Amino acid sequence: MVGSQDLRTPVVVALQTLAVAACYYGSAQLGLLRELVVEGAVVTPIWPPTGLSVACLLILGLRCWPGIALGACFVILSLTSLTPSTLCVLAGNTAAPVVGYLLLRRAGFRTDLARLRDGLALVFLGAFATMLISATTGAGTLLATDQIEQPGFWTVWLAWWVGDAMGVLIVTPVLLLLSRVRLPLPLSRWKEAVGLAVIACCLVPLAAHSSVSLLFLVYPLLIWAALRFQLAGSLLCALFASVMTTVAATDRVGPFERLGRVEVMMKLQAFNGAMALTALILSAVITEQIHTRRSVERACQELVEVLEHLTAGESADGRAPLEDRGPGRRE
């Protein structure tokens, strides 16, 4: 007779696979709401499924990769049919986050992003390095099937790579943060948090849609959020700013109004990349410094307790503490 535990494990794995696939498909549909046409190819400024895939692998482990592949298959079927070329794209979209997970695991990555090395690992290993796989596979497939021309290959490749990398830089940290949230949430500094949210909701849309280039106004908000609320504040602020700027870019309004398609893509990706790097690295540095200070404070407190214990022990033995002994007294 098969035990209940033996039956439960495959069921849990199957449910996790379907859940990951559904989330992948849903995030892809969100990403496809805002598209850019570059050299005849349709690309997304931010591709959320890559960030979702890396986050799922870091949280659930390597066993969730079939869900990523299944979700990518559903996305392809919603756009076109399965052909050898689309299967190559599917393989690249699946392999990139898996390789990223393996590299991050080998580098000793911690999902709390409390160290600077974790932020740097996510940027350079999880985003920049491994998304070369999906970008090269995707753009190469388009070139091989004559959907793009040779002169436009590198432009499409760059747009594909940056879109996938932005998904990791913006979506993955937010999902890792949400996976560690514990309710009820503390209400400390809630007034400041509400004030920051109100200012961001007013200032970011204004900066993104103003004909005058005011996107630089987002950076003081990121610094404020990172200094006061660390990862939670800076990442949510960066996510909101990225969404608003992407909407403005795809609608060709504000600072993107008179730009060509390639110029819109370059300006948007440069802003999103710089903003995501600023939010992630700055908050990681601040969090690491806070943890270091707390460790030093705990060590000092433990040292004080040890000294008090030693002093109390000497008093119990009938000997005066060292500081009370005269200079000429010897044991």
C-alpha cells in the first residue's frame, strides 16, 4: 500500500508546477500590454516572466523549472504555434533563469539581499550574464527565420537582453521581499511611509508625462526610500517608477514624445536600468551597514555582561575590583 506521504509529494509538485506556469503566463500578459517595435521585432521594455522565474527558482528550488517551461509554452501558444523556431525560444527562456539560479546558488546568494555581494550577484549573475542566453537564442532565431534583417540583429538583441535583465532587476527583488513578509506588519514610521507613497504617486507620473525632462526627480525618492525603508521602500518605489515610465514611453508622451523607436527604447532602458541598479545596490549597502552596526552593538552588550559577571565574581570572592585596588597592592 502506498503511503499518504508518497502520494502527497507528487501532488504538491504538480500543483507547484501549475501555479508557476499560471503565474508565468499572467506576468507575460502584463508585460505584453506595453510593447515596442524595434527593427520589425516586437519587444517588451520589461519582461516580468524572467524575474518571476528567477524568484520561483530561488524560493522553491530547481524542481519548479517544468512550470517555467510550461508557462513559456502557454505564452508562445497564445501568440503563435509551436514550431522548431519557437521551441528554440522556449528553450532559451527556460534555460536562462535556470542557469542564473545555479550561478547564484554557487555564489552563495542569500534571498534576504542583506549583503552588498547579494545585490551584485543578482545584477551581474542573475540578470546581466544569464539573460545573454535568452537574448541570443531569441534574436538568433528571428534572424535565422528571416523575421529580422542582419543589420538590425544587434539592436533587437540589445532590446531583448535589456528587457529580460530588467525583469530580473525589478521583479525578482520585489518577489523575494514579498516572500519574507510576515503579518501583522509593524506600524513604525507609518506616517512617513504614507507620505512617501503620496509624494511618489504625485511626482512620478508628473516626471514621466511632463514634456520637460524631469525623470531625474525620481532619484531623490529612491534615496529617501532606501535610507528610511531599505529594500522594501526602494524596490517598491523603483517598480512604480518603472511602470509609469514604461507607460509614458510606449504612449510616446512626455520626454519620449519626439523620439524615434530606437531612441525611445534606448532612453527608457537606460533610465530603468540606472534606477533599478540604484535602488538595489543602495538599499543593499544600507541594509548591510545596519546589520553590521547591530552586530557590533550586540557584541558590545555581550562584552559588558561578561565584564559585569567577572566583577561580580571577584566581589563574591572577597577581592576588590581591579580599579579599586591601590597601586602598591599585590596579591
